[in-house]
Amino acid sequence: MIGATLFLIFVVLMLAGVPIGVSLGIGGMVAIALANSGTQMFGLLAAPQNFYASIAKYPLLALPMFVLVGAIFDRSGVAQRMVTFAIAVVGRGPGMLPMVAILVAMVLGGISGSGPANAAAVGGVMIAAMSRAGYPAAFSASVVGAAAATDILIPPSIAFVVYSVMVPGASVPAMFAAGMVPGVLAGLALIVPAVLISRKHGFGKSETGEPRPPFWSSLREASWGLAAPVLILGGMRVGWFTPTEAAVVAVFYGLFVGMAVHRTIRFGDLFEIFREAAEISAVIMIVLGLAGIFSYSVNTLGLADPITKFLTGSGLGSTGTLLLLFAILLVVGMFLDGVSTFLIFIPRLMPLAQAYQWDVVWFGVILTMKVAIGQFTPPMAVNLMVSCKMAKVPMEDAIPWVLWLVVSFIAAAMLVIFFPQLALWLPRALGY
């Protein structure tokens, strides 16, 4: 009865427009109060204790720093210089600008860990450029929104930090290493339909005769941005700093590039940059804390046990069960953001992962790929919301184009499901 009340309150509040984090917290606290009044199963202090315990974790210090890195590089002019360099590499012609958008988003994924921030940085440059070359605004928005989803796979990744905090045995360095190959694979998978669609419809023909930017000068201009992933990931690998310290180093590096090298950030801009990063970080941390109350209630009431027993006894086997979970979570991802999906479902799914002896690092990559797909699958589609807003088109206009990109991303995820070494090879080779 208490379990039914818990989920009913959560669903009703969410459908009523209450923020997901608040809905989770209220549902959890009501369950605690009901259980405490009946069987004394819970203490009254369980709610604040679990709120604090959910966010008082050292690895989470990296989260606001990586959010700040994204805000800094968004305003540093790095994206424009990377676009110029990418055009110098791949050239011009039908389908080349979408390829550039995806490649630049992948490189920026090695700097910041936020998909919407990536969509804003890439979209601010690429949507206008694609419009001038004759690409429909809805198609441009679809490509940018999908490309930005690679951000949470290519390290550093906020999603991987959250997952590693929740799952013992999945360290942040291991998750970062595991996401590299699947992230690149997903980016390459997006390039295929983007280029094929462009050539089929003749998008971008108007830029075929335009000259390429000079290679060496554009490389020199983009070198500061290209060096950022090397600094962040290479520094962690050689032991100069931990992932949390790497986030702080990335902040100072971004400020140096923006203020001293490119001089696109002034002292007067810092307050707005810090305020934006603080607001985003605060929202994520509050959701983490409130979801901790919800998870504590569900776990203590044993509500996940019947689900786990049903799936393990369904006869689908390890792969069949995983595919069923992936399909279910794809639908869930259309309505919930990534952090909320992790916080609600990971505690429920860990008993299942243990029952089938799934590698927790590989499983985390699969869940993160699912979250990435949700970032550009309507109606939630936070990345697509950002890119459509920048392109000034309604999201429904982008659906015919984005569906092809969703299918290609799912195909990349299927490869990781059926070939786990795509995710596990690099962390094992690096000794994680």
C-alpha cells in the first residue's frame, strides 16, 4: 500500500507540472512518514540524512566544475575556431557542414560534460553557417541536437560522474575510459545519415565552389581548444591530477584561453558565467538529494525485488533482458532527463545486473547511451530544445529528420551491447 502511494504521488505530481526532483522528494518523504507511523521501519531523520548522503560525496565536486568549464568554453570562441579547422580538413560540399558539426561536437565533448551546453556552443556557430549554405533550419537543428548527445559519452562526462557515485566498482577514470570508443562510434554513426540525407536532397550545394580555409593557420587558431581534451584526459592518465582536480584545471585553462589568448571573455563577463554554472549545478545537486530520499524509500520497502525476480525468471536470458530494458528505458528517456533516469532506475537495476553478472562499467556505458538518445528524442529532448530554439523552428518540424539520427545512434548502442569489448577494452588496457 505504501509503495503504491509512493509511485502514485510521484506520477501525479510530475503530470501536474511539479519539477521531477521535487516530485521524487515529496513521494519519498510521504512514504517515510507513512512507514514510520505504522511499523517504525524508518526514522524521521531518514529524509534529511539521505538528502545529505546523496550529495556529500567527493567525486561530485567535479560536477559543478565541469558545468563551469562548459559555460566558459561556450563563450571563449573555441567552437568557431574548431569549425574553421574542421572545414579546412573535410572541405566543402553537400553533407560536409553536418559532418563538421558532429566532429566539432565530439571534440567539445572532451572539454565539457553537458549535452545542452554543447548544443548551445555548436549551434551558435553551425546553425547559421548551415542556413547560409542552404540547409533547412529543422535539419540543422536535428544534426546539432543529436551531435551534442555524444558529449555525455566522450569524457569528461557529468553522467559518468553521477553513475560512478551511485555504483560501487565503477570508478570515474574507468567510466571515462569506457565511454571513449562508444562515444566516437556514436558520432561516426550520426555522420552516415547526416551526409546521406544531405546528398539525397542536395543540401549544401551552394558552398561547393567556396575555398577551404587555410589548413595551418586554422590549426594554429584551433590548437588551444584541441589541446584541452589532451590536458584533461592526459593529465588524469599520467597521474598529475584526479578527475575532480582535472575539472578545476580545466576551469583555469578555459579562463586562460578565453581571457588571455582569444580575449573573448572580459572580467565583466565572469559574474554571468559563474551565475549560469551555479544555477545549473544547484538544480542537479538538488535533484540528486531529493532522488536519494526516493531511492531510500523504494529500497527499504523492497519495491524493486518483485521486478528483479520477474525479469530474472522471465526466461529471456541475459541479452534478451538487457534488450528489453533498453527498449523500456528508451521510452522512459522520452519523458525524463538523464540525471532523473539514473537516480530513479539505477538502484532498481543493480540487483538485476548482479543477477546476470553484467560488468557494471559496461552496463553504465549502455545506460548512458540510452540517456544520450533521450537527449534528442522528443518530447523531452533537452538538446533538441536548445538547437531548435537557436534555429527558430518548432521541435515538431525536426522530427522527420531526427528520427534517422535516433535510429543510427541506436545501432551504435546495439554494437556496444553485443560487443562489450568496445566499452571494456580501453579501461582494461589502461589498468582501470
